[in-house]
Amino acid sequence: MRADLREWLRRAVHDPGWVPWRFELSFGLRERRARDPHSRDEPVVLDAGIRLRGSIDLVEKRANGALRATDYKTGKVRAKQGATVVGGGGLLQPVLYALALEKMFPDTRVEVGRLYYCTSAGGFEEVQIPLDAEARAAAQELADVVGGALTEGFLPAAPAPGACEYCEYRPVCGPYEETRLGKKSKDRLVPLERLRGRA
């Protein structure tokens, strides 16, 4: 752990383009004790219609005033630089946190969301996702798919192939959820499958 921390700090010193600006910036989490003083108790309402609660690990600022939202990861790299926006709905923090920053600081340009795999297990890799038209469209599709499921009252356990292997809720669902998925209506799962096909 000490070796990882030293390497993390060494890399931070040699990346002067972005300067730390806010730490543990939360929204909609009233119980957070060690949050940034600029945090807010109310959730952030995104243009896509999502009421978002969360905490951004680090917000950084460029010399030109642009912001970057960073979410730290400690495991192996599961996202690909240039090929990931929401990762089929499995990697939402960079896009949603960047959109949340935009609402919290409306007079400041938010440039990018970032996943930073800040340990030797992740090779200290970073995956940056620009806050562009593609990212905004992905957030809207996510809101539409989840909102539609809530409206219809259709929220099935429908894991992607292999997803149960790493899921923390496996003790709740049991080991056969992927098998049970085969008995569910395929037509009603089309919006979810479309979202999962998005990079």
C-alpha cells in the first residue's frame, strides 16, 4: 500500500496540467461527515431527468478554469481509453459526475470525467471520458431505460453474461440468476440490451 501511495504521489507531481480543487464533493448525502465544504445536501437533478446522489472523489481544475471529475478505482482496469462512455451501463461515474459538476458549477466548463486506477493492480491507468454529445446521449438513454422500467414496474434481475461472478449481491440472488434469465420475456429486455450494447 505504501508503494502504491508513493507511486500515486510521484505521478501527481509530474502531471501539472490539472490541480486538485475539491475533495469528496458530495450531493444529496446529508450524513457525510468528512465532505468538502462546497458539498450540498440536495441531490443534483440532471437534464436527463435523473436525481443524482453521490460523492466525487476528486475535482480538478485546469489553468483555463475547466473542471475534471475523477473517480478512483483500486482494482484491475475494466474500461478502455477511447472505447468507453458508459460501459454498457456498468461504468457510469465519469459521465454522471461530470454532468453533476456542470449543475453544481454552472458558470464553469466541465471538460471530462475520469476513472483513475490508482494502484499497481490497475497499473495507474486512467480512462478519460469527454463530456461531449455522445456522453450526453448515453446519459439520456440510461435515464430513458431505467425510467421506463420504473414506470412499467418491470425491474427484473437480468445480469449480463458473467456479471454474477463479481457481484456483491450474489448472496441475495443466489447462483442461478443467469439461468433464470433464460425464462424471462426477451421482448421486454430489449431496451436494457440496447443500453448494454453502448460503449
